[in-house]
Amino acid sequence: MKPPPFAYHAPESLEEAVATLAEQGDDAKVLAGGQSLIPLLSLRLARPTALIDLNGVSELSSIEVNGETAIGAMTRHRTIERSVEIARRVPLLAAAAPYIGHAAIRNRGTIGGSLAHADPAAELPAVALALDATFEARSTRGTRTIAAADFFSGYFTTALEADEILTRVTFPNVAPGTGVSVQEMARRHGDFAMVAAVASVTIDGGVRIALINVADRPVRATEAEAAMQSGVAIEEVVALATRGLEPVADLHATAAYRRQVAGVLVRRALTEASERARGTA
């Protein structure tokens, strides 16, 4: 299994990277951690004319903490998993990191690569959506910011233009009295989730819920969030979170199974997040 031929570019700065991408045109691909792109190349499911490797662009590997937490797109999953600052300020992101593949994958994979790949079975897109993260994209035309709610547009599809590179993801810092939970159903640890739910609950009433692998993109359960904040019983919250879901059936699970499990995982995630918010877990 060998990839098709392509031109290889290894820029050493962001400006060089965006210029190279603009020069190479729509058929070029950006390489981050390579945990998704390299297998696609080997299977010849992707056939770029050029590959632009960002591993030499050190300015994209960073964690900046201020009123928000900004994470460079080339920051490795393992760095996020081990970061004390992220665990303190964006605990849902820290909780999701250990579910991303295995350690070898997390050592190479990057937050920007995962988000730009936009696999609906991946954890980080749902976390970004639940937390109202913002994405910074750079091209030779300048820099623009994209809200998480507008970023994911379908299977492996995002709002990024062909000449744009995702450079940074910014998360709001957690409020005091917040508990989080990630609940996932997978065949084995390290596999992509058949279904998963992420939740963040704050004592003062803030609730965030997102579902994984129940549609062509992560799903934010806004009705369920509002219902829980208003004191509605958990059974109704779960019903609202799963109402209208139309998961795809595949060799791993039927649509009905995914819908049923989604409800179970939402309940578990909200229960655990609420307990942690109260300091009882």
C-alpha cells in the first residue's frame, strides 16, 4: 500500500505555509499529525498533488492561558491530556483526550488535525461544539474567526476554505463549580465511538451537552440544555437530547441502537457531571 505521487513541502513558518498552500491550489493537502491523512494516502482514498507538512512550524504548538485558553493547532493530544492548565481551565477537553485512540496516536495526533478532519465519530469536534470554541483560520487573504457552531458542515467537511490553515482553537475558561463527563460506547478502548456524549454542568445552572456519531457532524442538544437549566426532570431532558436524531446504520450498530444508547449516555454524562459539580464525585 503506497500513496500516489505528490510534491512535498516542509515550511518553517506560518507565513511560508499559507503562501505554499495558496500556490499549490485546491488539490493540496495540509499534514498535521498524519494519523488520518497518511492512512487515506496509503489506501489512495486521498490523492493530493502536494502535501504541506506543518510539523516544522513551531509557532503552531502552544497553549496560551488568559481570560480564555488558546491552543495552537499543532498541539499534540498527549500534551493536552497531560496539561495541568487545560485540566483546570478546560476540563471537558482534558477529560476527552484519553479517549482519542491509543497513546501512540495521541503522541502524534494534533488538535487542529482532528478538528479540521471533522470525523463525526471523533471526540474533539463535539467538545469544541459543546464549549462554544472559536477557530482561527489563516490564508494569504488574512485571518478570520469561525464559531464552532458554524465550523462543522457534514461528513469530514468544515467551513475552512481550500487556501486556509486552521491555526488556533480558543476555549472559554470553565466557571467555578463546574463538573464534566465523557461517556462513550466503543467496541474496544481506542476505537472510534459507536455513540458518545459529553456534558458540562455548572452549579449556577449552566449546562452543555453534545453527542458524537449520531449524525454527519457533532450534535449540540440545546433544547435539553435549556430544559435541565430550568429544572426539568432528567427523563425529559434525555428525551429532548435524543428527539429527532437520525443516526446512520452500519456494520457496528443499527440506527435504533445508536438512538437508544445515546439516551443512556446522556443520562450518565449529566449525572456524573452534576455530581462532580457538587464535589461528590
